[in-house]
Amino acid sequence: DYLTLGLLDYPTFIKRPMDLSTVKKKVKGGKYETVDEATADIQLIWDNCKTYNLPDSPICGMAVYLESLAQKTMAKLKIGIPTEQKPVKEKIPENSIKIEIPPPPEVRVVPYEEKLKFVDKVKNLSAEGLKLLVKMLGELSPKALLEDGQNKLQIHVEEINEAAFVQISKMLDAQLNFDTTPL
């Protein structure tokens, strides 16, 4: 749910929102008339995620992984995306197909609150602190730096990998003399 996540610009980029809980409700409520309708909604979830999120972001990576997993599962069930019309009400015996689901790649997504704190810290840096930040980003996570062509740099926090985020956060704390001891 993009509103719960605070993604207020989501409707600007995504015209037909879809999520797994909506698909589940539609299946339970008998809203799909064909398997193709259900698989199209599932594919829409992955397409929306890849459209809204940056290509190298952990969230986009997880969407690509889940899309691949869904496609493999549908292939084992002999369900196309979409092919011929098949009634959804066809029951597949529960134990007729065994599907091994590999574990997802290990990805730690930096929580939104941590990103907000990070941005607040960056806003309070001195000129020297900003130079150090740009240097560290260039070394640890260069995809996070974007030149706009007018001698300005933009920092894309979503593009900072988790290891770099931790290191740079420590540097920001040191630069700003933040007390990082837990309460």
C-alpha cells in the first residue's frame, strides 16, 4: 500500500497500482474469471515495482527475483503469462506439484527512517564535511552520485549500498559530533 509507505508520488508514475494482498483478496473473492487475469495482475506488481524504483535498488532487485520465481512456479504449473483462457476455479491437487523455492538473495534494505536521518545529517554538514561525503560516495557507492550538468551533484540515497550507508553514516556522526550511544 503506497499510502501506508508514504510514497505520495507513486500515482504520478504508476497508473494501475497492484499488490499481492489485492491479488489474494481477488482470488478468495472469485473476482478472476481466468488464470490469465490473475497472472496479469501478478506481473503488474513486478512491472510497477521495476518502474517506480531505481534499477539498481535492493527493492527492484527483489522484484526481479520474485518475478523470476513466479514465472518458474507458473511454468511448473503449466500456466502461461498469459496464454489460453483457463478457468481459475480449476483446482490443482495440493500435493501434486512440489516446488522448491530458493531463498531470496540477502538484501538489507535501509529503513526509510534511517534514510531521513541521513538526509538531515547531510543538510547540517560543513563544506569540508560535504567534500568528505562526496569523496566517500565516489569510492564506496559511485552510482549514488549524479551530476546534473550544471556543476551540481545530486545524491540518490536509494542508490547507496548498505555497507557504504553504514560507513558514511558513521562519518556523518563523527563530523556532526552526534551522540550515537543507545538510550
